[in-house]
Amino acid sequence: MKKLSLLLAVMMVLGLALVGCGSPAAETPTPENPVIRLSTTTSVNDSGLLPYLQPTFEGKTGYKLEITSNGTGAAIKLGESGDADCLLVHSKASEEAFVEAGFGVERIPFMFNYFVLVGPAADPAGVKDCATAIDALKAIAATEGAEFVSRGDDSGTHKAEMKIWAAAEIDPTGAAYYISAGAGMGACLNQASERGAYVLTDKATFLANKENLDLEILLEKSDEMKNTYSVIEVSAEKHPDTNTAGAKAFIEWITSDEALELIAKYGVEEYGEALFFVD
């Protein structure tokens, strides 16, 4: 009887120990098609935002992002050719045309930042004294020796720049002051820094790289400088191989309260201000 009582006591202790330990945490199940081909603009990569968000998304969902970073024009073309499942881009007119042509399911704006005009501290064109980006580009074009570096790559930033030139009623193509780099934002910032030139950039990428640049922000938050980012699921009707479940999972997460809170915090600790704002 004593042996039976002792055995029961041992079993109770072991049972309590197991309960105290708790059951092992459930692992995130691996999706049937775990790879999401995300075609995105260089600014969300060059600013560090996407690398900052990626581990949280992948840890939460079990998906893996296969990221291709280009200017918005090239990023959208990957959606048109079926070489992407989801787009994260920033050129409203091009995005709307993509959806209207049946390549995308829906354009979903979710965050924004601002384009800024940066240039040398000496500011020979007097951009700091200009009220708008239109006035600033007019001043640069009229100032002897001033130079402007353009992305020249059909990116969202390049499209925004060309809209401002058009509003200023100036065609800079071929002008001595106009350098069309055909390159990403980081490369254009470096080139402008080396030449002492002006350049239009998203503020996030500039702040992420400013320690290595001899450039200053000279004009910002002009009405024509707002820069909105959207996500778009590529249509499976156009491209049956699209990872629709993966695209939907990414869009659901990137527009969730959790992701938007992370976006709103990004840059505050390091730069003293947010680099992106929730739309």
C-alpha cells in the first residue's frame, strides 16, 4: 500500500511538472507555395524599410519574400510579364493603368513620404528661397553652372520629377545642366554629391544615406512632393502561375495594424523622425 501511495505521489509530481512546462509553441505552418515574388521600388529597399519589415512578416506567416528592386516602371513590367506575384510601387497613374489593363487586382495605397530637393550647401540656384518645387527647377535651369541629376529610369521618382518640369513649362532633355543618370536613387545621390548638383529624392532614402553625402535638404513638403506607396496583387486571370495566396497574405499583413505601427516607428530612433507615414 505504501508503494502504491509513493507511486501515485511521483506521478502527480511529474504531471504537475509537465503542466508547469506548458505545451511546446506551435510552429508556423509552411504554406503550400511559400515563395512570394515581390517586385518593388528601390526606395523601400534603399531606405532600409523593407529589410526591416521582412523578418517579422516571414516569421508570422511562414512565407519567404523573393524581392526584386527596380524603378517603378521596371517593377510594374515584371507584373505585366507574370514575373511577380505582388507589387509595392509609387506611381499612381502607372498603377491605375496596370489595374485597368487587367494585370492587377486592386491598387491599395497604405503609406506615404515626401520627395525632397537636395543639393550643395552653397545652393547656387537659391532653392532654399523657393516656395515650390516648380520655382526651384526654374531657378536651377536659369542658374549658370548649376546641375541637376535625374534618375532617368522611368521610376516613380523620375515620373514625379518630369511632372514638375512639365508644370514649370521646361523640357530639360539635352540641356547642359541636366544629367540623366539612368540609375537608382542611391547611385543618383552619390553622383549629385560628387558633382555638387541638385537631385529630387524620396526623403527616406536621403536620410538613410546622408552621412556619406555632401548634400542638404533644400526644399521639402511642397504640395507637389507627396509620394504615395501602394500594393497590388498581380491578377491570376492574366497569369495563372501567380502565387495568389502569398500575394494576399503579404497585402493583408503590410496593411495590418501591426505592420503600420512598425512603419510609423521606422527611422524615429535613428534619424529623429519617421521616414514613412501611414496613409
